[in-house]
Amino acid sequence: MRSDDQEKQGRRERVYTGPLGDLYHVLLTASWPRLVLSLAACYVVGNTLFALGYLLDPGGIEHARTGSFGDAFFFSIQTMSTIGYGRMVPRSLFANVLVMIEALAGVFGLALMTGLIFAKFSRPSARVLFSRVAVITQWDGVPSLLFRMANARGNQIVEAQVHLVLARNEVTPEGESFRRLYDLELTRRQHALFTLTWTAVHPLIARSPLADATPASLAAADTEIIVSLTGLSRF
């Protein structure tokens, strides 16, 4: 039997499953060309559906040709965008109700699109460059793993912190295979003012998970090194 909390968690998982589970996040993180094309496609599809609705009432739009999809489509565009040039106007009850619904949908759509574009413009993004390769060399007389980071912006990152994690496949004494994570020690984890470059150094001492590693063992364990950098941007 499942508890109420488990049932609620299952419903939440079903709600957020799939590419459209979090549509706001999908649109916010999409590239600008993809976002513009998506909004344009929604605009065209919406006006097409309303145009088909207007065609259900022949003669419902004054000065529009009977059965003309083009006239109905462009009348829909004028209504949704609240332009209203004045030549084509609704004259039946059905057309007026449909205009009311479309005008309301257009106001909501414009508000959502404005909020989404503003959020995308104001969304902060970091421009931190990482060296393409990490090297192992002597550092202060100790074999060490080194890589470099650089701030590509003209700002200053204060209270910067870097976190290094080693991920690799291992087999437990019980024979279970799973992926284990190890925190890699650094000679310096924090930087009060990260403006230009920063060299991260992990000493390959006896307690390091990489102390006895070889290229073959790293490849066999599908080893990855994950780097995360956090800080406060000061302009």
C-alpha cells in the first residue's frame, strides 16, 4: 500500500514528465532563434484557428468575402493585435463573441510573451572559461592535477568558490555496481576576488582518489571530473 505522500509525489512526477512538463523553463532556456520561431508558430496557429472559427459563420464579418480564409485570417490578426483598421468588423452575435474571446486571448498572450522576453533578457549568465585539458605536473614539489579558469567578463566575481568532484564506476564487496562520487581536495577552494584567471590545484597525495590511478583504470571506470564554480557578480 502507498501512503498519501507517495501518491502526491507520484502525481507530481507525472505532471512534470516529458519535454512540456515545465514549459516556462523550456522556453526560458531555449536559444533566441528557437524562441522567436516558437512564438511565431503559436501566433500563426492561433490566428488560423480563430480564422476557421470565423468561417463557421458566413457573413459574420462585414466587408469580408464569403468563405475567404484570407480575409478571416487577417481579420483575426487585426483583432488579436488590437489594431482594428475599421473596414472589416463583426456584425453577427457569433462573430462578436468570437472577437471577445480572441481579444482576451490576445491580451493574455501579449502579457505572457512580454514577461517571457523580459525574463530572458534579464536572466544572468556567467562567462567563465575553463582550460580545454587538465595537466599533471609538479607543483610546490608535489605531483598535482592542474586546470585553469578565466573570467571572460569585465566584472568581478567576489567570494568565488570552486568544487571538484570525481565520479567513477565501482563495485561493492557485495557485487553491486554503482557510481561513486569523491570530493577532490584543492590547495585553495575560495577566491576573494576572481577577476582574471585562477589555477585550481589538486595535490596527488596518498589520500587522493587519483593517487594510484592510471589512464587504463580511469577509462575502465568511466571516470569524470566535475567542476562547479559559484560566486557573486559585482559590476
